[in-house]
Amino acid sequence: MNSSDVNHLADLAYITVPKQQQSGFEQDFQGILQNIARLTEVSEEVDLLPTYYHQTLREDVKHIHNPAFTSDIHQKILQSMPQVENDYLVVKTILTK
Amino acid sequence: MTTPLTITTLHDELVSGSTTATQVVDSILAAIETKNTELNAYTEVFTEDIKKQAKEIDIKIKTGATLGILEGIPMSIKDAIMIDNKKCTSSSLILEPYTAVYDATVIKRLKAAGVILVGKTNLDEFAMGSSTESSAFEPTKNPVDLERVPGGSSGGSAASVAGGMAVASLGSDTGGSIRQPAAFTGIVGLKPTYGRVSRFGLIAMASSLDQIGPLSNTTLDAAHILETIEGHDELDATSVHLTPEQALDIPRIQTADVSKMTVGLPKEYFIDGIAPEIRESIDQVIQTYKGLGVTFKQISLPYSEYAIPTYYILMPAEVSSNLARFDGIRYGLSQRDSATNLLDVYKKSREKGFGDETTRRILLGTYVLSSGYYGSYYSKAKQIQALIKRDFEQAFQDVDAILTPTTPHTAFKIGEKANDPISMYLEDIFTVATNIAGIPGISIPAPTQGLPIGFQLMSTHFDENTILTLGHAYEQTTK
């Protein structure tokens, strides 16, 4: 893996890796990938085992206010947001001309 | 060193009136005042809340009302578990501004049980690490030796209990993050079966591996906490309805005869490279159990040698997905003011907010899931996960439990492995297989002439009763 690979992965993950850190990450990945490449030694395959437990999905019920949360949850969520206008989250322009 | 407080002892003292909740809280706050500046176990302490709660509990005791086993017990909470209206940072800058908007289910259950929630504890950023050194808010130190790490990622939780600043704690464990710090600090740490405890309100790292569990001074204390937090939660679709056989049976844990039990010793876990003091300690543990009539049998878990590489594919893959939500848009740190467009907000917020280890794991996860590599890495790792699970299932047909060291060596010095990620990843060598297989595991303090050492017990899915019984029997024999 080289620095252009690291940058490509960073683009996919919406992260910027500063130039001064790129070679460090490159070296780290060489070692990590060598380690995990050991899995190719294993040729045996199994049918993936069923889970050992059975999930119980909840009833699909519409709530005006979900009783699992306090009544002011809407306000609290809005307060967490960086910029709000009339109860709407404000974001940067997505589409440009 | 003073005898650590336990839940059962403290409960008896509160009921008998030989102490009050206010005295207990004052004592905990005094310990925090003396030690926390150095140890950095807590990132936030709820001083006024807990003083008020202690007074309310003392009033209740005076009325003669029955006190629940956890009522009035001071517990710390790993800062990846949400408490309503309290900051929840996962020790990351990207969540430094964030205040939780609801209680995690485990917190609701502890509050209902009357637990005194003392504060939030430090962790490796987003629970990624084995030393608590990658926290954005400085490392935590080991109370037993201030030059050493307490382990991680639940290092703050472990240090708070081992340092006498909490009677117990809740941590989370994805690859060993409860058990390894418990071993490094000389306390008990339990990772339950996957699905036993709700993950709702736990900031997710790897959703198919994460479990919340207790850190405590005794096995019985861990059992009392687990009994309170376990069970199905409709807000977590991966949590299960426990059958009567699977539910904890504390009277049985306290009295069961272990002489009829068989414990497996997997040869793959007793390898060259284990520190001599660990080997010697585990030998003593085995002799103690033999004295109780436990039978030991050598077993093999052949795919264990692939547990670390399997984990370091599956876990980062899930991390890269789970941490996509931290984008500077809806909550947390945001670089929107210096960004020119939406994608710039994401990149700048994430660059500023994430530390090196978090960035490394996100990139690794992105790589193993990317086109052209998914088949070689992720699909292969899922196959080997199935083989590791099969190893355990076959072993548990012949043995009731499995015993191993928790760690290959004792707590290392702060800074010793900080720049060597592979060496740090190998810290999990004895713990990750339990997460991969989804089985429960507990670390219990073992004999030592120096730094703390832990031994690990594992059992089949939902059989926490067996490992808690064995753990309790060991403690009763050696106290």
C-alpha cells in the first residue's frame, strides 16, 4: 500500500489524512495487512452457522411520541445541532451549478 | 492497602445502619479528590447529583423500607454509555460538545435499581485500544503502578474501581476491553454473551461484537450487576429473551458444587511468549481448582490462531460503517464555518475530531470492504468466524468451561506500545475469540507477587452461571 492508496481510502471514508501522517499510516498498514493476510492459509469453508439466538423484533407500531424517550427529546436533538433554523437543521449547499 | 468495598458488604452495612449512603458518597468523593487528578480515571463527576441522591436513600433507609441489593451503591460508567442530559464523548474530540439526549437501557435499569451513578470514566477513543492512551483527554494511569497503563479500552472504569473511587463500574467489551483492564488492575471483569445485555445507548464500535458488562471487586458483585442490566430490550433487536435456564441464578452461583465440573485447557492459549509469572500464576489457579475437585482436560481450539487477524478485519469493517455518522452535521464537533461545501464539512470535522487510532481503523475497515478486496478479507474473515465458533461449540460438548490466562503479560508502561499498533493489537490475543464466537468470558484476579494478573473463564452461550459459579468458588477458597 502506498500513499495514493491511503489517500484513496481517506476519500472513500470522508477523512483527510495530513501529508505528514501519510507515510506513518502507510507503514502501519503494511504490517497490519501482512498480519491479516494469514487468513488465506485457511482453505476450509463452512456453511455460515445459524445464530445461536433468536431475535424478537418489536411490533411495528407508529408513535406520535415514542414512550422510550422523554417528551422533550425533539428539543434536545435540535439543541445538539450546530445550526438550526425554524426547527430545521441547516447544512451546506449540496448541489451547485 | 485497604480491603476494597463490595456491593454485598456495603448493602449489609447500609441495611444495618453501620454506614449511611451519605457517608459512602463522601468517602468516594474524598477518594476522587485525592486520586483522580493523578489517575485521570473520571472525565466527569456528578458531585451534586450523588450527594442529593444519597440523602434520599438515607431517608428511605430510615423509614425501614426494603433496600434493593444495588440501592445506594456508587458505580462509575464508561463514557461510551449514554446518561440523559450528561456529556457523552467516547473520549473523542468529535463528541466533546455532545450531551446525551436519552438514557441507555442499562442506565435506566441501574437507575431503577437505585444505583448512585458517580460519573463518567475515561476510555480509549471510541473504545479502540488496549491501554486508554488513545483518549483525547489524556491517558489514565494504573492505580497499582502509576507508570503503567490500566489497560483498555475500559481503563478509566477499571482504575476507578481498583483505585477505590467506585464500588463497581460498567464498561464495554468488543475484543477484551473489560477483561484485559480488569486483569491489569486486579479486579473482576465480565463480558456477557452477545445478546444478553442491551446495547441501546452504547456508542457503537463493532455492533456484532460489542457487549456492555460489569467491572467489580468480586464475582458475586458482577453477578448482581448483570442480573440487573440483562434481558431483552425492544429497543435493541439483538437482545434476547432469556429462558429460565439462561437467567442468572445467584443462590446457585453461591452454593453450587464445582467438584463435578470439567474445565478445558486449550493448548493454543498456553504458548511460548507468555510471561513466566503469568504461567506460574495460572498453574496455581489450576491447583486451587483441583483442590476443589475440578477436573481438567487438555483441549484444542485450532482456529484460535486466526482470531486476531479475523478480529482486525471484522471489527474495523464495522467501525468504518458505525463512525460514518460522525460527520459534523447533526451533533458533535463541526467545522462547518471553515468548510466551503458539504463534503468539506465532513472531511474537516472528521480530520479534526478523530485521533490516529480511530482514523487508522476507519481506513482499514474501508479497505477490507472495498471492491476487489471484500472477498479476500471480509468474506474470508466471516468464514473463519464460523470456524472459531465451531471450535468452541465442539469443546463445550466435553467441558463445562475453559480456563486461560487473560493476558500474555502484566500491565506495560505508559508509552511503551503507543507507537506500535501491531504490538498493541496482540494485547487482545487471549480475549478476542470470545467476542468472535459470542460466548461469555470473565477475568478474575489470580495469585501474584507483583503486578496484577488475571485468569479467564469462558463458557458456552448464555451459561454465565457456570463461570460465575467457578469464579465465586475460587474467591471463597482463596480469600
